[in-house]
Amino acid sequence: MRKKSPFICGGPVPPTYFIGREEQTDALMGQLTGPARGGSAIYGERRVGKTSLLHYLMSDQVAEEWGVPTESWHFVLLDCQQIDKPGQFWPHVFKYIADIDLGEELDAQARSLSKNKMVEEAALARFFDRVARQKRFIVLLLDEFECITEQLDPKNPEVLYQLRQLLNRQQRGLAIVTASRESVDLLCRDIDFKGSPFYNNLLSVQLPSFMDSEIKDLLALADPPFSESEAAYIARIGGRHPLLLQLAADATHRHRARLKADRPLDFAAIGRAYERRARQHYRDLWRDTHPKDQILLALVALRSFHQREGGRGYEVQAIETLLTRSGRALRTLAERGFVTDDVFPRLLSSVGEWWLIEEIAGWAEIAEEWKSFLLPSELSQLEAAIRAARVNQRGLRNLASWAVRPESK
């Protein structure tokens, strides 16, 4: 009988399979269990594991490690994509709170508030003060929080004012943990707060790509264990992004399970299978990337391509000149797990580089939104580098082969 793959390629990771994130969990639970019972705001790339982390915070394992009194602490997870209008926020919240079993009186109040079209600030304060007086504590886990901030009136962000007022009350019956792609201060950059910004009350917690130790722990789930060469190959094609690593590890596990005895792994077949499954996620990550960062990632990939495929020296020099002006932005991309932390970085995923070069080489002309971030001379240099990649058909074929090969020693 074949062994089932332990790698999860869609949906939140169950707490029993949750890998790493000790630093972030410590920060989040330290806030909630501290004297102020404060909230936090998680941010990170698409599919980096924000929803999985929210589920993990609700788990029995975390409750046991942090001494959370599960009989009086209540975690409520909401997907903010379900809320079409800001006015629906509190009725939606109270539909979930009504299912908690807070006692007859509070349950009845929650059901009543869930039916209101508008929930007044005074009613919110009275409800959560009663929660606190009964020694209860509700933690709202607000996933996809940008779906709320994008709907708000920038001149009167009523929901944020209400949340801030509740989080500032002396009786602490409520805390929140938000999750979004951008940090909460950037989500609120267009909002004109009358006083202190809403996010002043929240600890900002970035969820980055996996560290080496987390990659090792993830790959250790394989049974039988991956060899050193298999683990290195998975990291080569998947980079550090948790979901992409799961896809790469799953592709390797499945290929290995189909092999007849004593047959060697076909790494190129694994890489091609991984690329087919990862395309959609590369497209989504690319679409969510700011145009300035798209330009830098394109430059990094083009430099590597032209160096490897014997491009003309002045093309590489022109790209390097553009990159040397962007040291801080490149360091940020390295921190986010897209590129290596070198003077002239490279993309962490070989298949990601393959996808990106083919993507931009297929453009009829450079993306319109890029033009406003480049000087005319820089634009000409970048367009020339892309044209050179487009006409180098032999190089593009070599790229497809290089991307799925194990890295040579």
C-alpha cells in the first residue's frame, strides 16, 4: 500500500502538522496573555501561512503551552471576505459569538445584536464589559482584514473607531488579531484618523518565508525520509515559500512512491510536475507584488539569465547598475524570502526564475505601470534586456532544462 503524502497543498495546515513559527506565536500569545491582553496584526505574502497560524492559535496545543483557560477564553475566527459592507461587520461577528455559550444572558444579547442592521458603540461597550465582568475573554481572529479596510469611508472609518474604543476599555473583554497581506499601517494609509491611528493598539507581526530550520522540519515529515540530495532539490525548485515548498515536497513524494524498485528519481520530471502545479501561485504572487518590486525581481532574474546564457556583457552591466541603486529594497525582498541576500542576488526558486523570465519575455511591451518608476534611460536598458531574452530561444530552452535540474556542485 502506498504511503499517503504528509504535505498539504491547499487549505490551512491543521495544528498537528503546523511547522515552526515559534517567534511569531510567542509574540502573539505574549500579547494576549500579558497584563494588557493586547491584540496583534499579522501580515505576510499570499499563502505564506497566515490562516494556518490563526487556526494554530486556537489549538489545544497552544492553550496548554500558554496556560490559556479554555473554559473562559473564546477564539472566534472570521473570514472578512464574507462581509460585503462595513455595516455588516458587527452583526456578522455576533452571529458567531452567539454560538459560544457565554451563558443565557450574554447569548441572548449576542443573538439580538446579530439581528441589528447597525450596532451602536454604546451597545458594544456594554456587551464586552459584561463579558469581562463574567471573567470571560473573546479573541476575534480577523482573516483577510484588508476586505474591511478597503470598504471604509477614509473620512469616517467607523468600524476602526469602534474597535479602537473597545480595545482601550479598562474592562478587557475583547482582543483582536488581524491577518492581511500588507501591514495594518499600510492598509490604513489612506484613512484620515481624527486621533491616534487604530493600529497603534496592535503589535505588528510579520510572517516571513521559512527559515532553514523550518524547511528542515517540514521535509522531516516525509516517510521514508528524503535523502540529502532530494531535500536540496526540493529547496532549489521551491525556494522558501511554505506553500511552494509543500508543493515541491509533495511532487517529490508522489514521484518516489510511483518508482519501481532500484529505479533512480527523475528530477526533471519532478520539477516539471511541480511547475505545472505552481504556475497559478506564481501568477497570484506576481499580481500582488508592487510594480517597484516587480521591476527588481525582473532585473534579478534577467541578470542571472544573461550571465548563465552568455548574454552580452553590457546587458549584464546595465542591469547591475540598476540593481546597485536599490540596496534597501533588495534587502527587503531578501527578508520576504524572494531573493538571496547577496550584493547581486538571485531568485531563491529556480523554477520561479524560469516562470518569471518566460512571463516577461512574452510581453509585447513593458508593463505600463512600470514606466512611471523608471527614468527614460533605465526604461530603455530594461526593455533591451527583455528583448535580448525574448530572441534568445536557445537560452530559453536551456533555462527550462536548467530550472528543473539538481544544482551542480
